[in-house]
Amino acid sequence: MYRFLLTPRWWGINVFVLLAIPFCIFMGSWQLSRFEGRVQEEHAANRQAASDGSEAARPLDSMLPVNKATSGRRVSAHGRYGTQLLVPGRQLDGKNGFYVLTLLRTDSGKSLPVVRGWLPGKAAAGKAPAAPRGEVTVVGALQASETPGDNGVSAQGGLPSDQTAAISSASLVNLVPDRLYDAWVTLDKADAGMKAVPASAPDGTGLDLKAFQNLGYTGEWFVFAGFTVFMWFRLLRREVEAARDTALGLAPEDSEPVTVSG
């Protein structure tokens, strides 16, 4: 009854099924590993960004350029504060406010954007406390330059000359004459009268749309594998039933040709 499995047609079907099932399982497992990797990456990034300050601060230049491994790590830099800017439209603890951003001219001659703290309300230069005078050493979490439009960073234009929408060297280079680091630091402890701005996880980590696409593709590949098995059994069942009907003489006879008399 199962001799039909040895026909060329069924040889082709069986080979296809034997290749398709492990391929679908492999692709589904690979997509699942990508999703799990992003989950682990998010947890690691959040732990790093939410450091409790127990890690010893390292010199700024030793942690550059900023990447996933260095973003959120504690660094220190020495210099003098210079130009001060405001970053409007920033939320903290569910309240609207702004960052106070001050450039620290370091011993290397380059300036490091330092977020000294956050204040509630509309950005106004009169609200922001002046930066400390003289030489200072700052300690805080290293952050990568922001990209306008990503992670809630405003792409607003037409701001006053003492304000910037994004904390990035590309944006600040148009506002100040300083040579800038392609990075910024948020202080562990905000200056008097302000709240400290917590570090954030670097771009490209976390459960973004791509991560959930990986999870969706995982389900699709496993569904394809199951559907392949289902169709194989369905074809097999139909073939067995047809062979049984033929053996019992129940197979439908070929219809006689119809003649049309003129």
C-alpha cells in the first residue's frame, strides 16, 4: 500500500520535507537567539547605565570613543567651565523641564559637554545657576552624542542661540567655537539647586522594533516547519486512501467520452 513512497514524485516530496523542516527550525532558532541576545544586551546596558557609583571613575580619554561597552561608565575630566547652554524639552520623573549644559574646556584643549543637572519648567537662562569658577574635576556617566529624532530627542529648530535641541558635537559645533569631544557626561551629583540626570542606555540596545521583528520571524519559521509536516501527512493520507479505494475497486471509473451527433 505504501509502495507509492518509492515513486519519483514522492522521492521529491520526501527530500523536500527532510530539507525544509531542519532549515525552518534552524532559521527559527537563529531568530530567537537574536531576540534573546537583544534582551540580554538591554539588561546589561540598563545595569551599566544605572550604575550605583561604586565603579571607580576612569580618565575620559581612556574611555573614548563611546560605544556600547563604554556608554554609561563613570569617567572623570579636569578643566574649566566655559560656555553654558540650555537643552529644552527634557523630562525627568514625569515632569517637563530642561538640562543645564556647560562646556568644560579640558587640559587637552577640547571641550566636553557636561550636563550639570535638570530644572523644571520652561528653559530660561535666568533660572540656570552659574557654573563653578576656576579649575574643577567632574565625575559622571559617559554618554554618546544624541541623534535628533531618536529616543525622544527633539529635532526642533529655530531655538535661541543659548539653547540646543540635541547634545551632540554636530549640533554644538554651530553654536560654539570650541573643539568638541564627540561625547558628553552627566554628573553623578548635580550642582546645587538642580537634579542629577540619570544615564541612559546607548542607541541600538534594548527591545526596539527590530527585536520584536526577530521574535515575529521566529514564530513564522516554526509555523512553516509545522505546516510542512502537516501538508506531508495530508498528502500521505490522501495517497493511502486512494490506494485503498483502488484495491477495493472503489476508484472512480474514467468517464466515457461524450459524442455529439450532428
